[in-house]
Amino acid sequence: MTRSVKIESILYYLDSLLGIPEFPDYDGAQNGLQVAGPDEVHRVAVAVDASEATVTDAVGRGAQLLIVHHGLYWDGLRPLTGRSFRRVAPLIRGGTALYAAHLPLDAHLEVGNCALLSRAVGIEPIGRFMKLKGAEIGVRGVLRTTRDELVGKVAQAVGGPVRLIPGGPERVREIGIVTGGGGSAVAEAAGAGLDTLITGEGSHHTFLDAVEYGVNLLFAGHYATETFGVKALGARLEAEFGVEWSFLDHPTGM
């Protein structure tokens, strides 16, 4: 049964679960509460991005709290005008708080994007892989299969197409997972003894990196690989506090 909960209780739970106060991140991430809201929460919305579309959707659904992976402040200090205003104003008018968790949500071994994508593909994480800002973000595991079969497993997990750059062996075993924009981790993958890297997207040079380092590289979409964590947070809040939650699906195609 849905019930109202003090927002301070939810914020404390999320901060503690994800280690928000001490987890390093890019300056624009601003992990934690980004826009204040009401004292009580009974309906939560979760989304990948704090875009105009997701903000409007959350407010329209009557959510008192919107939880996102990519928050508002990537451009640094900017006037609250234009698109910045159009993102924030509906939250304030609608009484909807905004909470963001970027690298902490990628890295978490229970509710994190990397670990959950890994398990969805059938790979139990057995170690960490790739550091950002001094924190271990990705996961690694073992799955003995062909790279074409792996592509199918990943496509099923993310519900969309997967691009394979076949730089490594046809039969795979040691696999790393870094969700989002992890294409630049090819050299690190090779150095860690991995034959395959699963990520969301990468720059042009990552094709050459994969071929020349001998690593299979799978691009499954930045958005698609980062839907897992926010959904897991919604389910956690329902289990812990009895609040209603919904996933706002606004894919970017990237």
C-alpha cells in the first residue's frame, strides 16, 4: 500500500546507500539533492536524464521526487534562463524535488548500472575495472561464449541494437563492463587482461583502439546501458518505504 514518507528519510537513505558525501565525481555532477521539494513523498519518478521532457513528465504524474542519473549542472555556473529555467521552473511550480546520482550509481555493486547490466547479460561480477576520479567504477567477470552470442545477450538485456567492433578473439572469456561513455577504457581493458569491453558509446578513435589493442568492443547505447540503476533505486524505495514509483522512459538513441 502506498504511503507518504518524510523526504528527509528518503534522502538520508539514498545518500547512505550510494555513499554520496564521499564519492568523487565530475564538478557538474552535483550528486544528491539538486532541487528541494515537499516535506512528504508518496510518489517517486526515476529517469536517466533531468531533461525538459522527464521533468515535465514527472510533474505531470504528480511525483514529489524525481531521481535521475544525469542531473542539471554539467555546464557549470550559468544564469537560470532559457533551457536551464525550463528545466527547473516546472519542478518548483509542481512541488517536485530532484535528486541526482552519477558515478556513485554507475559504481554500486548492488544497484549500480555496471553491476546490474553485467548480471542481466549473465556475468556475475568478480572484480572491479576502470577508475574515474580515483574511484573504481566498472566491473569485470567471466563468461565463456562467442562474441556474436554475447552481442545477442547484451541486445536482449538493453532492449536495443548493439554495435560490435571485433578487435579481439572470436571466443570471449574475460569481460569488462563500464556503462555510459566508457569507450575510452579500451587500453585499460587490455592492460587488465580483458578480451572484451561492454559499454554505451565511444569516440571515433575507439575503433582503432579496439583493433590495435586486441579487444572486442560492444557499444550498447549510453542511455540504454544506464537505465538499470535508477530503476533499481525506485524498486528499493518501494521496498523500504512503500512509496509508488515509475520509470520515465525518454531515450536519446545515443
